[in-house]
Amino acid sequence: MTVIVGDPVDLSAYRQQAHAQPAALARATTLVMDRIAALLSQLRGIPAPPERWNPAAHGQKETGRLEP
């Protein structure tokens, strides 16, 4: 097993906004997910896909489980 840990993600700019603005929470989430994608790319040795997987676009729930 290989484990890598990235630098802390500074979310202080979103601290006050996240409670009142769902768009700020979405931006903060995107920032964290982008950092995770970069770490996975480094770990796998291949570039991350240009678009993040969207379960809804493939008939899946948010959890990624296929509907029966």
C-alpha cells in the first residue's frame, strides 16, 4: 500500500461564506477535490481526467451506487 498526504488546504476564505452561501461551499469542495485529484494523479503516475466523475450523469446516486 502506498499512502501520500498533501499539504493542508487553506479554507479560511470560505469560513464565513459557507454557512450563508451554498455556492461558497461548492467552491471550497471543488478546491479540496482538485487537490485530491492532483495527489491521485501523482500516486498513479498518470494525469487526472479533465472532468471529475458525475454520478448523476451516469444514472447513479451521489454515493455512486447503480440503481437496480
